Amino acid sequence: MLISLLRYIQGYLKIRVTGYSPERFLNLCKNKKIAVWGLASGHNAYDMYIKVSGFRKLKPILRKTQTKVSILERYGLPFFFHHYRKRNLFFAGIFICLIIIYSMTFFIWNIDLEGNQTITDNVLMEYLASEKIYHGMAKRDVDCEQIVKDIRKQFDEIIWVSASLDGTRLFIHVKENADTFVPAEEEAEPSDIIADKAGTVVEMITRNGVPQVTVGSEVAQGDVLVSGTVDVLNDAKEVVSHNYVTADADITLQTVVTYEDYIEKIYEQKKYTDKKRTLFYLKFGKRTVRFGVQKNKFKNKDQKTIEKQLRIGENFYLPIYAGNQKIYEYELESLEYTKEELETLLKKKFEQYCKELEEMNSVILEKNFEIVHNKKGAKAIATLTLLESAGISRKIVDFLQTPMIE
């Protein structure tokens, strides 16, 4: 790679040697230490590459070997500059471009956040912006030590921060201590536990409150399972007042769930045509410059967009984003499922439904599944017997207004 680069800077030629003794020509080049490469023979001639400096030394060798040389191609910077020597604006543009790129190295164009989990990137970026740390700021104004102190002071859950500059990137690495985060406990309020579904109680462990049902009881949705109202009795076993607590219990119900799903026999599928549009764009801050065909008359279309921030090397980010949008045309093609395909699809969807139930800690005791076909499609009908955790809290809203019984 380095040798190729040096050859390009110095300039080199592709030449063809013909004549009486081209083999002797090659031997003399070797004796004179004139480097040639890429040797290829054909039609009583030899094609090869040679440096411009070596080509200037060939005259005595050509005379001695009675050979002729012709230049086929010219490569390298010397020929490039010679070809465009009259285009002053072109070279001025290159010079101005280099100055602009160099001036960009004095600014921050990428802020890289790492290690944050509970605190989102948006939250951190908004805080940094409030502290005047933003994309496009001058590197001389970045105080990494102060950034570390400010972040530690602002976010209690962050226990370690580092900030460093590399090229046009500002690296901020944080470490959070999840163990120190203690959610604020809400003040317990008196509540009952009610059934959120109908079923039969198969297990019940009460930790607080008064059970209103027993194992084997049939309950409907909305029934009180555990009451948060505790009667206070006197010596005569008469209710004289009430205590109100937060009911707490583990309750398991045996429930019956009905499952239904329907798939039509006729369906539409996307069929992509050969027509597409590709749109390139460059984004500078809030301005976007687009290239390519933007308009289309596609009735049905899909769009895919890819965008990247431009950079030179690993850490020299530029304030320029380049992207492309590809728009594909498709037609909707009507197809028809076979009976076997319909049954396969319905079975897969039912299996996925059962899997989701098990992921929610429901135990499937029994399931009855059948598929019914008609002219337009097929319907899956299933009945599942489950063991599920049940019960939700319902606040006792009128406990303060309840009169005390004397």
C-alpha cells in the first residue's frame, strides 16, 4: 500500500517495448537498477510499468538494444496537476476545502455517551445542552473536569464519570449504581382485593385482611376476595368499630378461557416491480440538500432510509450527515391459502398464544382445539382451563366517613 502511494505521488508510466532484443532491454534495466513491474508479454512486445525517473534513463539502453518504447498510459499526481494546470478555480476549491476541514477540527461534532442505563441519552443530552455543552461548540471551551463534577452533582445515581476529547469527539462514560436507587414508597391506603376474572379458588394465602371466600368457592369478576375492613368486637362479640388495612394475599384461580381466531382464504401479498427511485441527500444542521429523482407515481410503495454522520478516520466527525432513500414500487397480488396452509397458520398462532400465557405464569391444565372451515376461510376455536394468579386492589374510598358503632 505504501509503495503504491509513493509511486502515485512520484508518477509512473505504462510502456510497451518492441524491437530486436526486448529481453536484453530488461537485463540492462536490471543492471542499471531501473525498476519495472507488471511485466506482460504478447505480440512480440512487452508491456510494463516504470517510474518517470526511470523512464528518463532509458535512452542509452534503447540505443544499445535497438528497441523502441511507446507510452500507453500515464499515472500519478504529476500528470494530474499537468492535466488540470489551467483550472485555477478547481485548485482554489481544493485549497478552500482543506482549510474548511482543518478549521472543523477545532469543534466538537460528536458527543458519545456510554454506560448509562436508567438515565436515557436524551436526558443526559438535554442536561449537557443546559450547561452549554453541545454539538458544534469550540473544543477550547470544553472543560472535561467541570463536566464530570456537574454530572455527578446533578445525578445522584451516577457514581463515576469520565470525560475526554479525541479528535472531534467528546467521550462521556458514566457508571450507575442501581443498588443505591430506592423507589419512594407510597403511603399504604386501606384496600380490598377483588377478583379480576371469574373462576374457582384453588389456593389462597392471606397475609393481611379478612378472607371472604375459601378454596373451592366460585367467584365472579368484581367479587371481593379479601376485605380490608376488620371488625373490632367487644367482650360480647358485638362489632363496636372497624379497622381498615391494606389487604394482601396470594390467590390462585382455576379459570376457563375461550380462544377464537379467523383467517380468510383470499389474501394479498406484495409483489415488487423493477421500478424504484433512489434519492441521496446531505444534511447540514437543519438544512437538507437532496439529489436524485424525488417525484414518483407509485400507487403502492415501500421506503428504506439509511443515514450516517460523515467522519475522517475514527474520531474526526464532521457536522454533515449523508443518507439515501430508496423507494420501491410493489403491486398487491391476490392469492389463496390451501386448506392445509390455513390449518398450519391457525395452529401456529394458537401455539404462540399458549406460549404467551405460560410466559405470564399461567399453567395450562387442559386445552380443546378445533378448526372449522367455511367458503371464505377457516376459524380456530379453543377452550383452555388455566391456573392463574388473580386479584387486584380496590381502594376503600369511604372508610373515613364510616360511622363507628357504639
